[in-house]
Amino acid sequence: MPEVIEVCPVAELQPGERRLVEWEDLEIGVFNCGGTLYAIEDRCSHDNGPLAEGEFDEEQCTVECPRHGSLFDITTGRPLTLPAYVPVDTFPVIIEDETIKLEVE
Amino acid sequence: MATTEPKIPVEPPVPSENEGLRGINADYAERFGFHDAENYLYKAPKGLNREIVEKISEFKSEPEWMREFRLKALEHFLSRPQPTWGSPMLQEVDYDDIHYFVRASEKPGRSWDDVPADVKKTFDRLGIPEAERKFLAGVGAQYESEVVYHQVREDLEQQGVIFVDMDTGLREHEDIVRKYFATVIPPNDNKLAALNSAVWSGGSFVYVPEGVHVEMPLQAYFRINTENMGQFERTLIIAEPGSYVHYVEGCTAPTYSSNSLHSAVVELIAQPGARIRYTTVQNWSTNVFNLVTKRAIAQEDATVEWVDCNLGSRLTMKYPSVYLMGERAHGEILSIAFAGKGQHQDAGGKIIHAAPNTTSNIFAKSISKDGGRGSYRGLLEIAKGAHGARSKVVCDALLLDEESRSDTYPTIRISEDDVNVGHEATVSKVGEDQLFYLMSHGIPEDEASKLIVNGFIEPITKELPMEYAVEMNRLIELQMEGSIG
């Protein structure tokens, strides 16, 4: 059964902003692309380095791995450029009681 | 315009079988090591900063997105430390002592008559126009930072084949370039890719439409002329489904006592069922640092082959790679390196099996002589889900004397059970017994050692177009001078 974790109040994650959350040994980046929220694993599939703190392009809804430059589609977790070629995990985002929540397992 | 007088006729002398061997240094100076007087339209001062990058973009009247791409890449380059792996020689590179942009002509000529006379004379001496007439489907000739001549056969143009220099590619086919540029090698991939992304100039843009087979090779020739030069060409080849193209590149430079830098980025995209073969005969003078990133994507049923011959340069660090992204894609890397006095050839290749039933081969050969160092550095990766993948890696090294060195750094990562992977590595010396056997049949020692070396590299040279195979064998024979003591 997936577990639901709280991220923050909706008002605290405005368009163009991101937030990192941890759950057990998982690190997750939550992004607001033009009002729509997405969550992806904070781990580049190329060499397991951190991903979510890379350059965030709100318009394209992409994040660039700060280590070797792979560009990831935040909506799907898929890499758009090499050297990464394996998608990273994505997590369903729920909004309940004006709070952003994630389904994790 | 002023120019130095050629010291040799246009047709380079070919030694007869009985002529014996000459030293490589004397020959390189005559054939490739000469330089022209500098009659440049623009030569950037040494060193790299934002102003130089903006100037390059401005000179080329680039769209704003490319200017921003360059400036962002410059930040990546400046913020990344110099790599510490590979070769200790890498620490000798002085980025402040390089000219990052030199313009020799206004725009690429479509006829050799449009090329500045002294530059044309250089390419005549290198035999490029003659090779074009004889066996090439298209030629690009780059002199310093930019392409000075570009031509492709009319029948190919009529079939929709695009073969232009990269600057023209961006100007005339911006939509295609923007879609694919830096998707295979992003600017932040590594420090040298970031450098190229910031200051790239020249190189080739090749687009082959669906089903078109370019039967004769397209060739690019890269020439550095000035001292302390940095050449940063950028090449992008896209082969649409079911098409085929063979791209060949060669390069030389004058011999100077101070260092030059060549740092290219080459991206290949083979769409489903396409085949791209990319052949390099690298023969930079031994004051050139050759630090190049080459990478290819092979989609479903596509094939990418890198034939990579490294003879020149002071230090080469280059590992052409193929990402096998679609089912049944095939990758092939044939790498040969010759490390002579003062040289380190750190070469090899990478294959990433990212889809089921993909196949690959890596054959790497290195020859070290007179204290030269040849290294094989390779990666074979089989990703989870790439079941049925098959790969064979063979790397062999031949040491021609006691002072030379060979290293092998193979990495194999396998995340799938149902695969077939073979790895073989050998290091051998030209043995007394082999020499004795041949000499006992009346073959002189020099000839005998040449035969052994030729036999060693034959699996690679047989894959080269005939004209290059002959040239390659000749260059290696020259480097074999006095190799057996």
C-alpha cells in the first residue's frame, strides 16, 4: 500500500518554485510548473548524484542534472538528453486540505 | 598574399619498397608541419572570457538562444575543475595561453577558387582537392576556427542530403539544429564539452533523408596553422530511418614548440534502421592536446560504427561511445593508437546497451614505441532490461621496446542476466622468435618488424576506405623507423 506524506501548504510552493522532501531513504523533488505540481526522484539515473537542485526551467518543466547536464522532463521523469538514459521515478501528487501531499512506496 | 614557399611538391613522395624507412619527425615537418603566413581577418587575443564568447556569437550573427547557450556553457567550463583522471599531461594544458577564435576567410567557398590563395595552397599540399575529385561525395575543409571550403555532390543535394559546415547549418536549418544540438552531449557533460559548447566554431552538419544511401564518403579536413591555437569544431550527423552515410575526418597541424588545443564535440543520431560510419585519422603534430567528446545514439535496428585511428598529438583523450537505445541496434568501435616519443594516446570506447537484443564489438589496438604510452580505457554497460544483449571487447597492445608503456582500464557493468559478454586483452612485445622466423626466410629486420606491426593492425585498417588504409599503413611504417634495437 502506498503511503501518503505531507510536503507543505499549497501557498508555500508557487509557480517556478521547488522543494525537496525526504521519506525513509528516498529524496524527492516537488516542482510547480505553471501551477501544476510534479514530483520526481532526486537522483540522476546516470550516476546517482542529486538531480532536483539542478537548473529548473519552469516553462519547459525540465530540470538539468548539475553534475553532467542531462535534462529531465519533470512531468514523466524521462531524460531528454544523454548521458542519462533511464527514467527516474515519479510520484503522484495529491492536494488535500490546501496541503501538498505525495504518494510514496 | 604572402606565404611560405612549399618545400615539397604537391604530390607527397611515396617511398619505394627498397627505400627503407625514414624518421617520422623529418617526414611530418615536410608533409604536414609547415605553416603559412597569417593573413587573418580576425584573431582573438589569448585567453577566454565572456567578451570573446559574445564576439564569436556576434561574428556569426547567431540567434539569441545560441548566444545564451554559449554563455551558460562558459559558466560550466569556468566552474568545473580540470579533470584529474586520464593522463598527468592533462595538467599541462594552459587555457590562458590559447587563441580561441581565428577567422581566415569571409565565408566557406563552394569552389576552391573562392578560398584565399595561401590557404588553398595548404590544402593542395595536403592533397584534399585531389582526393575530392577521385573518391569523395563531399568535402569540408576547416582552417583555424572556420570552414573555408565546402562542397557536396549535386546528385546528393538533389536527394535532400545536407552537408554543410555547422555555422551554415545553424543559419540555414535552425529548426533541425535546435531540435538535436547538444541532446547527445549536453554542455555540462564534462569540462571540455562545456568549453567546446562555449566557443564552438566550424565542424560539419550532416542530414541524410530517409532511405538515402550516400555511397561515397563525405570528408572533413581540419587544419590548424597558427601557434597556440584552439580549434573547437562541432559536428552533428543525423541519419533518418534506413539511410546510410560514411563520414571521414582527418587533421594535421604545424609543429611548434608551444602547445595547441583541439577539443571537438561530435554527436551522431542514427534513426531506426540507419547506419552511420565515422572514420577518424588523427594526425595532429605532437604539440597538440586532443581532448574530444564523441557520442552516438543508435535507435531500433540502427548501426553506428566508429573507426578511430590516433597517430598524432601530444595527448589524446578520446572514447567514442554508442548508446544502443532501440531493440537490435548495433554498435562497433575499432580503435587504433600509435604512441611514439613524448606521446600519450589514452583512447578506447564506450558502448551502452540500453535495449534488448542489442549487439556490439569493441576492438582496440595500441602500439607503443620510444617511451610512448598507449592506454585503453573502455566502458561496456548492459542496462536492466537489455536482455539478449551480446558484446565482445578485445583490446591488444604491442610494445616495441622496453621504455614504452601500455595500460588497460576496462570497465564492465552488467545489470541483466540473459546476456553474452566476452572480454579479451593481450599485451605483447615484438618477440625475438617472430623476428628470427621472418629473418630466417631472408626478410630484413626492418621489413620483418613492419610485417608484424601490419599484421597486428590489419583488422582495423581493412575497415578503412582503401586510400586511407594505404595512408595509414604508410604512416605507421614511418613511425617504425629503428624500432627494433
